[in-house]
Amino acid sequence: MPSYLEFEKSVADLEGKVQELRTMNRDDDVDVGDEIARLETKANQALADIYAKLTPWQKTLVARHPDRPHAADYIDQLVEDFTPMAGDRKYSEDSAIVTGIGRFRGRRVAVIGQEKGHDTQSRLKHNFGMARPEGYRKAVRIMELADRFDMPVVTFVDTAGAYPGIGAEERGQAEAIARSTDACLRLGVPNVAMIIGEGGSGGAIAIATANRVIMMEHAIYSVISPEGAASILWRDSARAQDAATSMKITAQDLVKLSVIDAIVPEPMGGAHRAPDIAIRDAGNKLESALAEFDSMSHDEIRQHRHEKFLAIGRNL
């Protein structure tokens, strides 16, 4: 059974009863098929009702769901012959950012993904998806490689933000983020960013300054976390729900503001309930986004990207 969020309690109760009845049906040969079907219908309707009116804070919780598919899952299912590449050739390897080359539906692509990990061991290995400077310098290395060999760049964004530790700051975190953002802008090949969970602050924009920015339906994209904004604005992180609402961090808000270009609908109840379907649909949107640039020259691709970001906020 899936892990339930606090606001999904009614669904959890119904699906728990369904599981109990199924166990009873197996153990006691009691025919409760009609009751199971009734409860399943009721649970599905409850889930649909909840997800039809999620608040920005509830979407934040869905975006952070521990069972939500991560960058590694998207790469495994969408990219064939993936060859990982490690190290920034300056300091060390940073596992928070996964990079490599492979084939996506017949195209050679360079892939950059922020990986959070699925369990305690992998989360520690990947530092919960929070990259250090060497991670962003590795991303720059891969982008330059992609430009040299005429490969589109695909990025999977999922981070609460860049790692704020002392060591990262000593090694030039801000400079590394700025250079990574600049590398995105300088690319002569198309780049498409897919925000699959959290798109947090400069840690996200460093690899998401793309020709096309696409968000999963229940992902979030923000300049700071709701908790961080609440601490700054009201000196009270408990007001994170108010901050989430005010900051316009949902895909639905951001597409209206032209910050992002498209939304990928998620299966009912979020991508974690049917990850294969969510990843397939994301791949379809990614494929169509890359196809838009097939006839463009390198200069036209750069100009398209520059105009996209210069236009944000001009018509508000």
C-alpha cells in the first residue's frame, strides 16, 4: 500500500478496509466482492475529490512524497544505453547530480538529473539531491560536451535547493550556480528541463534555464522553500502554508505567469501511485518539446532561450 499524506486520511481508511476484506476473502472463503468493489469506488472518488482541490501547501507535500519517482527512475525508463559520467575534473564527484549520455527515443542526448535517493543509504549518498559546487561544475562539463557533439540536453530537476554547508560555500557555491546557469544560456543545442518534484531556488535554476521548462502536475518551483520564506517574512516557519499560497509555486500558477511552458498531468493521487504512467507521459511531453527545435540553427536556439527568459514578467 502507498504511504499516505495527512490530508489523505479518508482515502487511507477506505483502502485499509478494502485490504482487510481482501484478506478475509482469501482466508475465510467469504464472498465480499461486492463490498470490496463498493469501497474501492468510494476510495477512488474520495481521492479524486481531494486532488481536484489541492492547496499549494498540499501540492508541496505531494512533490516531496518519499515514494515519488526520482531522476534515476526517469533515466532508467526513458534513456537507453545510458552511460554515466562522473566528476567535475576540479575537485570531486558529487552524487547529488547524476549526469551521462544515452539515447532518448532515437535521439542522442546528454542527461543531467538531481537525485534525492529512495532510502536512508541512498539519500545520504546523494545528499538528498542538494548539490555542492562540484555537482554544478560537473553539469557544466556535460553541457559543454553536449554542445561540442550536437546533443540536446535533458534535465530532471528535483531539489530542495543547493547544499548550504560551509564547505560548499568555501568552494564557491554561488559562483558554480552562476556558471551553470550561464552554461545553460550559452548552449547552441536545445535544452529541456523537466521539474519532477521540487524545483528549489538557484539549485534548480542552475540546470533549468532551458528552451522549454515543463512541470509535473504536482511539482513545485520556487525561489525559496515555503518554510524559508515564512521564516524570513514572518519569522515563523509554521506559516509555511501561507507562504506557499502567496509565492505562486504550483505548476498551474507558473504556466499562467509564463515561467514554465507546459504541465504533464499526473495519475490520480500523484505520480507515486502510478510511476510508470507518469514517466511515460513525461517522456511524451519531452519528446514533443525537443522536436520543436529540429529545424532551428544554433543561433536561433540561443535566441529563443534568451527571449523566453527576457519576456518573463514583462506582460504582468
